[in-house]
Amino acid sequence: MNKILLTLTAALLLFSVGCTKSGNNKAANAQKQTQEQAQGTASAVAFPVINSFGPVTTPAGVDFNLQPGGNSSIWFKVENTPSTVTVRWDDNNLAMTYSKKIISCLVPKENYSKPGEHKIFIIDTASGLVSNTVIFTVK
């Protein structure tokens, strides 16, 4: 039980610190180490993991991966994602299409209308487990 609490604490710390574009792999590696440490428990905890995503940047106000209906979209290659996950862009949930290894989401134009960095992560709404955080940059 203490190992699970330690694992959850480590995951929350990773989430609160976030990571930069260059740190995405470091965060994913740290997440995997946390998972490996949990393997010794009676019920190993499997945190959601974002392995890669795209696009990673766009100029302010410029649509990307345009979909029928005029919406932009972003994709994620993921692991350990049950059907109870949702994708969060800063503090907002994105409309998404789910499969075990790929998630795609529609991105509202107001999310990329101004320059800045946006934190994106996956949360399992059933367990509360949170993935590594990735950064989408609007230039």
C-alpha cells in the first residue's frame, strides 16, 4: 500500500512540475520507472503514458490537421489507456476518439488563437491516474 501511495505521489509530482518539449522523453522514462517500482505490489499500477504526439506547435490562429467540419485535431501515441481516459488541454477536456494505442482529439480554435505554451495530459477518470505532461506551443 505504501508503494502505491509513493507511486501516486511521484505521478502527481511529475504532473505538477510538467515538462518541456525536450523533457517529454525524460518524463515518460520517469513514469515508466515509477511503474516498474510498482510491479512488486499485489496489484501493479499502470499509469497512462503519452509516448509521442503531433503536431507539437502551430502559429497563433493557424489551423492544423484540419478535419471535416473545419476543426483542427491533435493525435497521441499512448500506453496504458483504458476506455475511461480523457485528454486535458490546460484545464479543459478535449473531445476525443479513443483506441488503446492512438487517441485523436478535436482542438477548439480558442486553444491556439494566442501565443503560449499549453500543458496536455491524460487522466484516467476511473482511477485518477495521470500521464506525463506534454507541451503544445503556439507561436
